[in-house]
Amino acid sequence: MKQRVLLTGGAGYIGSHTYVALIEAGYDVLILDNFSNAARDVPTRLAEITGQSAAVVEADILDRASLDRVFADNKIDAVIHFAAFKSVAESVKKPLVYMQNNVVGLVNLMQSMDQADVRRLVFSSSATVYGNAADVPTPETASLGYGNPYGHSKLVCEQIIEQTIASDPRWSVGVLRYFNPVGAHPSGIIGEDPSGIPDNLMPYVAKVAAGQLPVLSVFGDDYPTPDGTGVRDYIHVVDLAKGHVNSLSALERDGQGHVVNLGTGRGYSVFELIATYARASNRDIPYKIAPRRDGDAASSYADPSLAKTVLGFEAEFDLFDMCRTSWVWMQTAAERAE
Ligand code: NAD
Ligand code: UD1
């Protein structure tokens, strides 16, 4: 019998790529999303990629009764929980909204799962839980912290998960700490679609390459890094999606949880990313040097060795693949909008 996996936030950027990876791996998948940050036509586009219609429930994780109904109406074996708000800048302006959606949402979900006797969960965490004081490369044992309400919400979620597992060993949970997910499905049919002006580097660069924004501000060129700009561990979203499939099978196999980094273990600077995107898109990317952004670390990249041991996971795609697929996505999205 096929295992049935519920994907909260499955219409979003990482959720939609994971949906494709799960279907390819032979899972039966149900998407739950309130479409607060996803386009309405994502399920149709997923069907275009997989050749089968996508099962979707429109619901809000803050609505406990809806969650209970989903578990009552469907035999769910495991849940991957993506649904959350993710903008650092917005979280500083609306901390209560972030705590409610990210923390209360998780509590609702875990209570509903518990009631339905479903205790296998993969949780979207972030390298943001290392705060800024981490050693690089960063192992999972590094000290934890936060620099903004978004980061705080992820850290609290991890603590809630840890305490719940301690209270009831029937839970098996995979906590995945993503580094910097970028890129798109190679078909260009799904990708990251930020509304408004992006906060993050790759979507900003993509919009500059496409002529939708005039110039990129490079936030600081005087960091103690090889070229003075910030270094990050960018990971292709298709690799990241595969990490979720591996996490689910590790939970099925071992019945035991894990907390692992998902990154490549290699850092790239802002200048390297700009140059690679220019090559992949064959476009100029005008930029200017601007002051450092508050809260930014000079350098952040994963120690990816635990993911290899526990999940058999290794990222395959390089920065050029990330930029090239992002560019294909930008072009197909523009064609679809015409
Ligand atoms: P996204 O915004 O594209 O996807 C989140 C999805 O959840 C959206 O489709 C949104 O409509 C849905 N959603 C939000 N609140 C909901 C609610 N209350 N009920 C139902 N659905 C709801 O974001 P993403 O980039 O795909 O991120 C997925 C997860 O990964 C998030 O938990 C995020 O914090 C985490 N994460 C993302 C990054 C990143 O750089 N993208 C890095 C680290 C961790
Ligand atoms: C940011 C968040 C982090 C979150 C992650 C994924 C902060 C402080 N951190 O991480 O909590 O988990 O996004 O959503 O916001 N840069 C520019 N110009 C830009 C944008 C970025 O030079 O217009 C630089 C940054 O200074 C950094 C690098 O590009 O050196 C990457 O930035 P970004 O994509 O925002 O990711 P993080 O800062 O790693």
C-alpha cells in the first residue's frame, strides 16, 4: 500500500518541489494550503509536471476543526509541515502574527495528529536557529539562538517538538534545518514567486536580470570573506526536496527522529552569485554597494556530514544549476503572464 503524506503548505515554494519528489518516489500526497502565499494555479502546474491531478484541501492550520476533519476523512501516514510565514523583515513588524501562524499552527497540527494517531512528522526548520554566533561550517551541535521574531518562532517550534517527543516516544520527527534554498524545477513550471520586492538575494538578482528591478544593492563589501561580500550555503530546491523524501524514509525505517542540516557544505559570495547568474541568464546584473544589512552574518554554511550519515543525503546541483533553473522559471513565468 502506498504511504499517504499530508503536506501543509504544499502549494508553496519548497512544498511544491517536495510534492513532485514524493510523487516520483511513489507516495500518495495530499496538499493542505490556505493559499496565503501561493498561486491558485500551482495544483494545475503540479499536474502538468507529474501527469496526475493533485489532491488539495484548502484549509488553514490555525483552524483546528478543519485539521481534525482532514485527518478524519483521510488515512494519513505522515505529515511534512511547511506551512508558515517566512519573511524576516515582516516578522519584525508583525511578531504576533508570526508567532501565531508558525508556533500556534504547529501546536494545532501536532494536537490534531496526536488525536488521529499519526505521529510521524517532518518539520521545516532553518539555519536561522543557529543565530549569528555559529561556527562555520556549522554542525547541528552548534549553539542555538535567534536574531528576529521569525528565527525565534522556528526555535520555539523545535523546542516544542523536542518536548513533545520527550513526553511521548511514539512520535518520530525529522527536523530539517535548511540553509539557503534557491533555484527551480528544471521544467520552469514551478519556482519561487515572491510577491512584491524580494528580501532574499537570488529572487532579487533574478528580477534584476529580467529587467523588473533596476539594480541590486550588495549589502556590504567589507566583510572578512575572500571578496568582502557575504557568503552563504545556497542549496538547489530540487536537492532540498529529495532531502524530505530521505527524511521520511529514515523515519519509516528507524522509527527514530533526527535533527539535520540540509545544505551543500559550500559557501558562495554575493559577487560569485551575481557573476554566475549573469552567465546563466546571459544578462547584465547592475549592482551597487550598499551598507551592511542589520543582523547579517559574514559567512554561513553547513557541515552537511550528519545528513549524509543519517539520511544518505548529498546535494548534487551546483550554483550554475541553481541560477540556470531560476532563470528558466523567470522566463516561463513571464510567458504565462502574457
Ligand atoms: P512559502 O511561503 O512559499 O510556502 C509556505 C506555504 O504555506 C504557502 O503556500 C502558504 O500559502 C502556506 N501557508 C502559510 N500559512 C498557512 C496557514 N496558516 N495554513 C495553511 N497554509 C499556510 O515558503 P517556503 O519558502 O516554501 O517555506 C516553507 C517552509 O520552509 C516554511 O516553514 C519556512 O519557514 C521554511 N524555510 C524556508 C526557507 C526559505 O528560504 N525559503 C529557509 C528555511 C526554512
Ligand atoms: C535570510 C534571513 C534568514 C532566513 C533566510 C531564508 C536575514 C538576516 N536572514 O538569510 O533568517 O532563514 O533569509 O529566507 O534576513 N544580500 C544582498 N542584497 C540583497 C539581498 C541579500 O547583498 O538585496 C546578501 C545578504 O547580505 C547575504 C546574502 O546576500 O550576505 C544572502 O542573503 P539572503 O538571501 O537574504 O539570505 P540570508 O541572509 O542567509
